[in-house]
Amino acid sequence: MLRAALLVIAVALIAAGLLVFALGGGTHGFGALILGLVLLVGILFERWRYRTVPPPDVRWQSTGERFTDPQSGRVVEVLYDPKSGERHYVEADGRPYPPDP
């Protein structure tokens, strides 16, 4: 919900900046345009960077490591892909970690 509201604000700022340019306002729309673009890039980066990891498939092996997440109190298990060396963190009940907000 918050992400959608921020996207609407970012698009409105970009549109306002472009409208000021189009109406001959010179560089007065520059601030709104830059702020809108920075907000949009930040939202898209956050969405890409903190996306939910797909459920592990058969290539993932358990390392036997488990820990309790201090924020949620949930038990998290570490899985390992021997080919790539990549590690996945899933809740002990199999749900992706960290959970979506």
C-alpha cells in the first residue's frame, strides 16, 4: 500500500516537472522532476533488492545451520547451492525469509 502511494507521488512529481518545462517555466520544474526520478528509482531498487526469494528446488542442500531471527523470533534455516556457492535463508517451516511486509 505504501509502495503504491509512493509510486503515485513519484509519477505526479515527474509529470509536474515535465509540465512546467512544457509550459515554458524554464528550470523551475527541475526540482520536482529530479525528486520524482530519485523516488521512482529508489522504489524500484528496493523492490528488486529485497524481493522474495523463490522457494528452493532440489539443488539446495541444508547446511544444518539454524538461528533465531532477533526481530521476528522465527527459526531460520540456511540452505546452500554447491554449484554456485549461493546461500538461501528460509524459515524452518519452509517459508521464504525474510517474509514480505
